[in-house]
Amino acid sequence: MKPFDEYVAQAEQAHGHICAGQILGLRMALYGVRLLGLDDPAGKDRKRLVTFVEIDRCATDALTLVTGCRVGKRSLKFRDFGKVAATFCDLGENRAVRVVARESSKDRARELYPEIDDRNQQQMRAYRDMTDQDLFDHQWVRVRIAAEDLPGFKAPRVLCQACGEGINFRREVVEDGRTLCRACAGERYYEPL
């Protein structure tokens, strides 16, 4: 693992600024991989780790720096629960730990550094100094990851019988005997013009 300040510098560069969410994300990831006993999650242990994140905010960008998990590598999974939480899955040992930021951490930041008026600066300072137990709750969990959701999965590419677009990783839907992409099956997030 790298020194914390090196992660902070990388987070600032990758995210475009440093903020309390970045500090919290770094600390969360470091705590999660430490609980799993992974020494080098972005290096030698990279093929063992899959991470589920539950929010699309600053903390997620920081978390990827520690874990090495990326959407494009199929090792970062996003579940839009709106929670500052992540589940770290060790594929090698078939175990997982879910780490969630404690609501009390913001209040604790105000208690620790009342002299800092700027809330972001106050939280950044506190989140660096607070113990893992003050910042996070954790729970050992079971995560069943389907083969098609694992990094490195290979499957035949199929074509949607409605739009003709290719579909990877068994994401097709069969409706009334027709193979459809999820968009043509009604899960479209966009509206064609």
C-alpha cells in the first residue's frame, strides 16, 4: 500500500479537486481491503478483488485508486442505492465485507474542529484523523457474483432482433421467443428522437 498522502495527490489529480468525499473514499477503501487482508489490491491482488459501490459521488473516484477496480475491467460494480457504502469482495477467499460511512462522522468532525468554518475543510481534516471505527461500520456479507459478471468472462455476442445492435455478457432478454437488448425490451433510459 502507498502512503496516504500519495493517494490523496492521485485522487486530486484524477478527480480534479480534493474534498471530504475523496478523503472518505480513500479511507473506506483502505479499511475494506485491510479487513480482507489484501496487501496490494491494485497490484498483485488485483484479480482477486471486485468492489460494489452504492453511490456515484466523489468517494467512488477515490475508492478506485486504492482498489484498482474499474468499470472497464469489470471489477467495479455500481448499485445506485444513494449510500456512501462499498462492498469489497475477495474472489480468492470467497468472502466479502460491506463498509458504510457512519452518519455520526459529520457531527464528529464539527466536534473535533469547531474552529474550522469551512465544512469541507473541517470534514477533510477530521476524516484524516478519525479512527476507522469512528468513520465506518462494517459487516461481513455474502455476495453471489454470476459468472457473466466476473472480470474476464467470455460469452458469445448476440444480436438484438429489434434494433440489430450487439449484446455482450448475457445481457439479452428473450421475450415471446425473440432475443432483445434491454433497451428494446423496455428498459431504455433514453428516448429515440
